[in-house]
Amino acid sequence: ACACACACACACACARGRVCAAMADVGEIARLYASSCSTSVALGDAWLLPQRVVELERAVHDVDEDRRRLLRYRLRWSDVACPMASELPSSVSASTYAPTGQHALRVVVLEGKPKPRTCLELWHHGSLIGRVDGSKLHGKVMAEGGTFGGFGWSACEHRVAYVAECSEPESPPLFAPAPRASGEPEGAASPGQKHWFREDWGEKLSGTDRLGLFIVDFKAMTIKQLPGVPSHITPGQPAFWGEDIVYAGWDAGVRKLGALYCMQRPSALYLAHPGGAASSKHSCLTPGLKIARAARPAPRIDGQGRGSLAFLGSTRGFDTHTGCLELFVLEPTAGAVPRQIVPVVETPKHDGFAGICMDSSLPRQCWGAGAIYFNSFVGSRMTAWRVVPGDSGLGDIAPVQRPAKAEANASCRVLAVSDSAVVLVWSTPCQPERATVRSLKDDGDAVDLPPLGPCAVVAGLPRGPETAVDLRWSVQGVTPSDGGSRFDAVLVEPVQFHKPGIILLLHGGPHSASTTAFDHHIPFLVHSTDCAVLSVNYRGSLGFGKQALESLPGHVGQQDVQDCMDALKAALTTGVFDEGRVAVVGGSHGGFLTAQLIGQHPDVFHAAAMRNPVTNIAALAATSDIPDWAFVEGLGLGSYDFGGRQALTADVLSMMLSRSPIVHVDKVRTPTLVALGMKDRRVPPSQGLDYYHALRAREVPVRLLCYEGELHPLDGPACDADHWVNVAVWFNEHLPPPTMQVPGAPVDLTRASSLGV
């Protein structure tokens, strides 16, 4: 275990106004949240610009205004202090640089009548070269970072390919006083179509029922929709490959299942010729793959022709929402077929490499000095890797050297790449994100950019410190009691003069992970409750290979519950934590686990909090945008018919119900807080609402938080603040006061021999 002590003097903590766990003042807890939130440095994008300049984009959750603000920091590699940030105007929905850094694209929504106009702007060295109005052709533009979004730049950087919602004529009233005009264009809507069902791609993707590919040409000052996209395909993630366009196409089949966070949806890469005839068909580049997306063309030095094309895909596909992807390279020669250079990893080897799991693993610009850079989970940390494609066979995979200041087990990811440098971002549970630029030249120099300071998010309240103080953290290995493969837990504990309680923090998915990256909610929980936080990466989490990931489907509510209990028992066995002050919190599948734990182990937990929990798998199968989750996770791999002919038989429903938390509700005694997003399409609020009523009927202390307008993540700035403050208040109300004692040595669960860990 690797531990980091950020500070150890309780007197210093008191001098900084640290909040005592016995406090009852909600206002004090809210002020502590504001302080913790202000320390967060969430870097979402970076661009390597000419003259050894890098621009970083940071998201700040402004609680006062209840909006996500995007700040830009432009730094020279030689800067020793953080410059003043600039903020993108609220009218700018997207902004990105061309690969050379010479041009920038902005998507601007201008107020107007009868409705706002969506325009695209090209900038060059601070000058606005041109603005083109796309409102007559399309609505919202899909920004980078989303499922379907992305901007593809031509070599001349005067054309950009993108995806947007196609405009559709409104259906006139049934009893319109005037007949249709003779000159009305073909395909115009007829009366009575206003309420026809238009199927989109689910949670957070409303409006994706009709997406199109568009090209803006800033020399001709035109926008055109690219014809030829197959009618059964939803296009996304376009990129110029030479003079042609390569894009990912999602095939919905008979139903558009939720696409957000769902890597297993069938997709392929298609090639289109913008200058071809309107009737020309787009060719499929990946007919032998079940999944293909995230196309990344290699840059050409002369700007002519095509380089190699890297992309993520899967030969066989998988049932789980997140699974093991492969990295392929397609050469530009005629007749070439995709060549796998990074395979699926069944079980990690000595270097810990566990494969690639997310299509966001490839940065927008991933090619640098002949290598492809990508990110991957290794146990409980995010790590940066590089692979050099060979002439044949698998590539040479190696980890990217972490920045000198980053501790062992810190999370590190690559954010931007060019032929001359790479931008790395790293953090720990006690250290907010920092950026390092490493040269890819022969010298390999690395420059640590100055830290981006805290940003106050609530008026009248001071910002927090630059690091999470009075904490230490470690990554703990746990061997499950059934003898299965080991998994990890990330422990963040207070350095203070009493015996802390312990809170289990459980991630959703279930195929995701809690990493060692900074998350301001954890220091907030530790400081506001005087409890340690143990984030458990139970088997089925990312970072441990395909075999461990696929061990969970069909065993939810059993294997994952036991893994959480094994991790908790290992921590309690050390004697460092107060067994009388144990709580659990989680969302989505983490909420499912929270409900399972307090039902199956009612004497262990003294307080619980869950957000948008799955409580009845059988009911979820008929109401969620991802009904396949209920089958695959509840019944096992291969149990869902993706052809849409799935039958919810009595036997199927009975088995799903038997694995649901609701069957254990009669045993629950733990005071429980339930938080719901009332527009959640992934786990409908009826799941948590039914559970709330069941607890009330059994006279279990329970409180319900309803967030109107919020979706599954509950990530609106004001909602996030209200939710986590209520969690801390609830825990303080129902956990006994802490027991005082002198601080001990850092915890090492690997020495808890009673569980064989």
C-alpha cells in the first residue's frame, strides 16, 4: 500500500476552521462543501499550440448560478505562475482548435426571432475570419466529448465536418384554416404528426432521433449536409481522412437502446466522399467488426494524402455496457483491412495493463512521433500508455512515464498529443489535477505547468486550500472470501485525534471504477463526518481485465455485495476504525449495492444514502432506456436478445426480482436517505420512490430528496451541492459521536490476516 500524509496536526486543522463532526449547523456543512468544491480542478481538454504554448480547459461548477462554467488558461511552458483565466461566453456551445493550433472553431448560438440561430465561426490568431449560419439546416451541434460529437478538420483547415440535429418542419394543426401552399418543399410534415413518437438514444441524448453529417466551408461560406448516410445509421465522431470523411455509424436495429456510457452498441466506420455524387453510397471500412468508433487519422507532414487510421473496436462485441475494446490501425492502401495492435486482456500481466475499455480512452489527437497514446485503468488508477504500431502483429505497448511530482498510484492520463509533445494530467485523492508537458524530442524534457488555483463557487464564501489537508490515502488490495481474484479499494482517512468511523463509497455501472484521481466529494465527506471513506472496486469493476469484469453478470446482489463486505471487514479488522460508526453511500448500481447491504447486513450499517438506486430489477426491465442491463446483470451473459424479441416471462421476472434489493426490505433498519432525479431515464425515479414508501411503511427512518429536472447523474451544480450537503447532514444525524484517541499508523488492509488479505 502506498500512503500519502498531507498534514498531521489537529491544532493546524482547527486554526483553519475545520468543521467538527459533532456539528449540527447545516450552514457550516454547506460552507465546507463550498470550500471543498472550490478546490476541484477538472481539466477536460487541452491544445498544444505553436511557440511552446498550451491551452487548458477547466470546468467549474458554479453553485450560485447553477451552471457549468468553462475557463481557459493559456500558458507558456516557461510560466511559473498561473495566468488569469478567460471564460467562454454563454453563447458559445463549443470551441476547439485545429490540429496545427493556427485556427479555432466556435459554435455560437445567437439570440434572434422567431428562434435563436446556430452559427459556426472560424478564428485565426484572434481575428474572426468568417461566420456561417446553419440554422436553416440544423439545430443543436453535437460537441466533442459526447457520444456522437466531434469536429473533423480538413488539411487546409478551412473545412470542418460535424454532427448536428437535422431541422424538421413542424406539423401544422389538424384544423389549419389554410391549405398547404403549392410551393411547399417535398417531405414537409403533414397535419397530425406533431405527437408521433420519435425515438432517440436515451438518457442525456434527447433530440438525437435524427442526426446528420454536415460540412462547413469557410472559403465558400456555406454549410451542406452530407448525403448518403444509410437510413438505418446514426452518424457521429466525424474526421477528415485525406479529402474524404470517416465517421462512426450506430445501427439501432429494432430499437434505440440508451447509448450514453454504453460501449457495446453495434457500430461501424464508414467512408464518405464529400465531392462525390449525391447518390453515392458510403462504404463500410469495418465489416468484420461488431463495434468500431473513435477514428483518429494520423497527421501527414505534407498535408497531402492519407496517413494511418487508428480506431477502437471489438471483433466479437460484448453484452456488458462497458467491456474490453481493441485498438486497430487501418492503412490507407486499397484493400487494406483493420489490424489489431492492442488486444483484449483477459487477466493483467506483470505491468498491470488491463486493456482498453472506454471510447474516450483515445485523445482527440492521439498520434505523436509515430506512436499512439491512450488511457487505461490499471487497478484503481488511471494510467497513460503508448503503443508503436509495427509492420505486422501487435504493437509495442509501454506505460508513459508519470510526471516526477506524481506519487506512486497517482492517476495520470494523456489529454493532448502532437508530434513534438504530450500533455499529461495527474492527481491523487489529496491533490487536485495538475498538468505536465513532456517533449517527444530526443531530450524528453518534462515541464510541470503551474497549478490552477481554487475557484470560489458560492458568493461570500472563501475558496478552499490548494490541496486536501489533514488526510492520507492508500490503495488497498483485497482477496475475496470466496478465493476469487483480488480487487482494490481506495482508502482516504483523516489524520486526527480520534477513532474515525468509516463510509463505504460505491461506484455505479457496475462496470466502471473509483480511481485515485481527485474527487472533491471525498475530502468533503471525510471532513464533515470525521469518517474515513473506502471506495471499493468490487469484481466487475474496470482495471482488472476481461475475466474479472465478466465474473459479475448473473451474480449481482451476491458477488459484489460480498466483495464490499470483505473490504469493509478487512478495514474494521485493523482496529483503526469505529465499528459503531459505519455508513454506506452510492448511486445507480452503487445505490443498488447500498440497498442490498442494508438489507442483507442490517446490523452492520448505521446510516445509508443512495441516489437513483436500482431496487427492483424486474420493474427496471420494462421502464429503463437500457432494458438489456436488467437481463445481462441480473441473469447473466447471453440472456438478452438484442434483436428486440425479448420476452418478460414469469420465470424471468421472478429471477430478476429474487436478485433485487426490494426482497430484503423487511430486514432493513438502517436510517436511509434517498435522492432522485425526476427526469432520470436510466433508472426511473419510481425505483427509489417505491423503496422510500416501503421503508416508511416499516417505520424505518427515511428521507426523500426529489430534484425536478435532474437526470441520472444528479450533476447539476446546485443539485450536487444540495445532495452532498444533505448526505453529510444525514450521516451526522444518525452516526454516534466519534470516540477520541491518538492518531495511529496508516492502515494496511493487506495485513488483516483473518480474512486472508
